[in-house]
Amino acid sequence: MRVTAAERPRARQITDGAAVSGRVLALAGFGWLAGCGTLGMPPAPTASPAPQPAAEASPEDAISAELAAYYRRIEADRRARGLMRTDSGADQMALSVGRLTDIYVEIALRDEYLRTARGFIARSTAAPLRRWEEPVRLRLEFGASMSAAKRANDRSEVASLVNRISSITRHPMRLLPPGGNDGANFHILVLSETERRAIAPRLRALIPGIDPAALSLVTDMPRETFCLVLAFSRQDDDAYSDAVAIIRAEHPDLTRLACYHEEIAQGLGLANDSVLARPSVFNDNEEYAFLTALDTLLLRIHYDPRLQPGMSEAEARPIVQRISTELIGGES
């Protein structure tokens, strides 16, 4: 979930510690700090044809246009400050076995937010290892507001990303073709503001029994939230069986692609943020837009068969340390 709000940290994981209609709910997110600036206007033409009556924009169109301008300003501000890097960050990595182990524990075995009777509160708590055990079958669904060109480009980018993550994790994943619902269990919905506000019936169809609180997280999503992912378990355990990611159609291209990178990775179980994680998308500093070399190590550790859903930190840490030693060697 990407969040813009003054001094609000970036990626989030909110875990519902209780079953919701027989499911465990996790909310992961990607947040940003609001940027400011102005957009230049194109020069006026030296001559122009007689003006034609313009169709009056609907209130919904006006809202989307305002949001699109808002997100463009934030992206431009970030990039002007050297953030939203798209390289692997390999030149920034200085890892020991101990540091890699600590980063993994912070990202995979911690929750930033806790659900209580009063709602979600910011509290760092230990969490069990959560991931998919069954194959992940992703489907992209675009609202009518997305152009055909953007749909085609995003589909190509996401297909490449899914193939890359599947290769890293050695876990079966694939992006399904458009149309139908032939076994998809990870749904990525790219929606405008108006489309998202009306998406509750579709979410109920995708995730039967979805909790009303989870629905409202999507339909009432403030503009400070750029994108989010919700992951569920059918069996009240820590193996995911369904996920839904929400991406705003108003985002400029790089921000939208960054949302795909983080929400898919977080929907696989790497859901927390930490200042220890650098270079990484799982960090509040907004430095990287795409998955980095460190993030690939975290994904590989997370889907190592020696680890199992439900493991505590005490159970997982020595195994993670052995895996880290195999991946990078060196001193612990």
C-alpha cells in the first residue's frame, strides 16, 4: 500500500489476528510522502480553429483528473530528488549473514499494525511466517478508465515480473490471460477512483465471505493510499489461498509499475517495512521503485522449503541463518 501523508511510513502489513469468515486477513501496503511542485503548461498555439463546444466533464472525470495531477507531482518530486530508482541496488549492498538474517526477520516475521476491537493500531508485533503453498495464479483486471495501450504495457510488465519472481522463489506462478476466471487466486484490480468506490460486489464475488471491514479498506481508501494488497487463508492457517491487490488507474507509469512490484511481493508474504532493509522496496525511504538484489534474496529465503508457514521467529531464525550462509557466505 503506498501512502502519502506527512511523515507516514511507506509499506504496511496489517494482520487480522482473528479469523474473518474462516479466513486470516493480511493487509500490506506501500506508502509515500506527499511531494509538491507545479506542472508546466504547454505553450498556446499561434493560431487555432474556432473553438468547439466542449462536453462538460462529469464529476467523476474531474476527480480522476485531479488525482492524476496529484500523483504526477509526487512522482516528479521523488524522481527529482533521486528516489524511485529502478536499478538493482547491487552496488549498495553490504551484507553479512547476520544482517541478511535480521532483515528477513524484520520483513517477514513482524507486523507493523495490529487489528484490535478499536480498529488498526500502529504496534510492532511478532508474526508467524506466512506464504503461499499452492501455485499462484494471477489475473489483471482493468477498469474501463484504463486505455488499451496502458493495459497492454502493464500486462507485459506484470507477466515479466511474475516470471522473474517465480524463478527467484522457485514457486509456481503465472499470469493468466484476460477474461474469465479459470482458477485465478491473486487478483490485481487497476481502478479509477469511481470504479474503486463501486468495487464491493466484485470483491464479494472474488472472495466469498470477505469481511465488511476489509471491503471498506478498499472502497473508502483515501488518496494518501496509493495501492494495497489483501491476502487470505481459507483454512484459518498461515498459508495464503487468495489475494486481491488494488492499484490506482490515475497513477503515472512509474508509480503504477512500482505498485505492481511491491504489492505482488508483499502479497507473497514479505509484508513489513524496516529501516534495516536497504537497498529495498521494503523500506520507508522511497529510494527504490522496483525489487532490488536484496529483495530477490528475501524472496528466495521466504520460499525455501526448509521454512514452513506458521513458523515463529525462534523456529525460523536458525534456518534462515543457514540459508543466508548458503546464499552469500561470509561471517555471521
